Amino acid sequence: MAAHRGKHVPVLLERCLELLAPALNRPGAVHVDATLGLGGHAEAVLQAHPETVLIGLDRDTEALAHSRERLAAYANRVHLEHAVYDELPQVLTKLGFDRVDSVLFDLGVSSLQLDQADRGFAYAQDAPLDMRMDQTTGMTAGQVVNEYTAQELARVLRVYGEEKFASRIAGAIVRERAKAPITSSAYLAELVRDSIPAPARRTGGHPAKRTFQALRIEVNGELSTWERALPSAIDALKPGGRVVVLSYHSLEDRITKQIFAARARSNAPIGLPVELPGTGPTLKLLTRGGAELPSEAEVEHNPRAASVRLRAVQQI
Ligand SMILES: C[S@@+](CC[C@H](N)C(=O)[O-])C[C@H]1O[C@@H](n2cnc3c(N)ncnc32)[C@H](O)[C@@H]1O
């Protein structure tokens, strides 16, 4: 476990701490880390705020076990829960918290998940096609690949993977699985590579990268969960509370932007001289003019940060 800690550098850590601080520098502050992972951001928050109570969620039981060990020194003010992040309202009720001061989402997969060959997330390592962040429940990538129709597969690859050759890849999958079920990640990666025209294989990283990302998003229902989770997290904030989001996929960032923007503007009919009660904005955008990007130095030091987009808001 310690080996993973060495390799994982929390993304945009200083900026996250800076954005969370005004909400957490208040008596009795409660912080939610909704994507606990290896506990890097969580540990830094606990260190920076010696009075703050932390609620950590993850749908991956291995991540929780890892973080439980890492955060053992803070056990008297830490609650760790195995949950999908759209279950935050139920978790808060269960733990007896009404509202919280801040919520951090660091979306996507952890380096623990990517590094563990047997989880099937990585196209570079051969493993059974699983890709579930929560291995206790739900459909695997193998089921998607072997049971979806060609049209459904093509849609997943096109929409979630932004894959130009989605139909060709889906067609090749359907042809191959008619001979024998596709069960290995290395075999799928090779099939994808062979379905892409040779000149296109030379650009944009490994040819199977987009397909694997798309399958992961489908298997874990990542976008629909995110659309439900973000509004509930905002609703759980105390006045002055803050939400910080790190996303790594353009569709996740678009959902974040739209949900924040809808609550940061007035819903009053245009032309009224004063705001009607209940129609004013409920959020203030802390990252104006679009999402914040990582510096070149951060990307050099931490390649995982390359595609990150940071957005943050404060409850008014
Ligand atoms: C990028 S990692 C977080 C890394 C963490 N910030 C750190 O510093 O170690 C994302 C984590 O969120 C978890 N996760 C992703 N989607 C989730 C969801 N819908 N509900 C709960 N946890 C989720 C993953 O299992 C993974 O452990």
C-alpha cells in the first residue's frame, strides 16, 4: 500500500486547500472528500485544519481500506463510508450531520485502480475486462463488450470516448465475439488497434485509450451519477460553504459548468428593478472566466494533472 502513496501526487493540492480554507476556518467545520481515493487531498485538509471533521466517501473498498490506514492518526475526527457520491445526503443523515462546510470532488479513477493490473482499467496490462470501481456490484466491461448491440457500443465509444472510429471498432468487436467471448483487456486493446486505420494510429497516444475510457465511464455510470451528485452536494452546504471540483473529461466539466452557472444567475423575470424573493443567485463562482488549468510545472511533476479542469463555488 505504501508504494502507491509514493507514486500518487494529489492534483492541484495547494489551490484546492486555498479554495477550501475560508469555509473550513470556521468553528465546527465539516469537510466531505467525496472521492477519497488514496487520501492525499484528505490528509492535507486534516493537517491544515486541526479541528475539522472529515467525511470520506469512495465506492472502491480497496481505496477505503488504504485511506483508513493512511488517516489512522486522525481517526477521532474522520468518518469513512463505502458509498457512491450521489448517496451523500443519505450518508449525512446516517452520520447525524445536517449541513457541511465544503465538498471536494476529484473525479475519475485513482492511480491505485490504474496500477492494479487485475482491475482491467489499463490497456497496457492484460487482465479480465472488469473496470468496476466498486467490485462488489454492477456490470463489468466484459458484459458491455460481449452483450451490447453494435449500435449501443458505437454510441458509448463515440460519446464517452470521442472516438472517431467508433462504428468500425464496434463492428470488429461484434465480429470477433461471434467466434468467442472477448475476455481480456490486452486482446481488446489489440482489436481496437487493428480496427483503426494505420495513419490514425500514429497520433493521440495509444489507439485503445479512448475505447477504454469510454467503457469505464459506461460501466460506472459516471456521467449520470455526476449529474445527480453535484446538485445534492451544493444543497448540503451551509451558507458560505464551498464545493471544489477537479474533472478530467470534457463531458464531466461541461455538466459541472452548467450546474454551477444555472445557480449563479438570477431566475427573476428580466427587467424587474429588484430581485424577487427566492429568485436570486444561490452560488458565487470562485473560478471566473472558465475552469482553471494546471501550470506547466505541475504537469511536468504530475502527468495525471495534464487534463484537469478546476471549478469552485461558494454558497451565498
Ligand atoms: C482521482 S481518485 C481520488 C484521489 C484522491 N483525491 C487522492 O488525493 O488520493 C478518484 C476516486 O474516486 C472514486 N470514485 C469515482 N467515482 C465515484 C463515485 N461515483 N462515488 C464514489 N467514489 C467514486 C474512485 O474509486 C477513486 O478512488
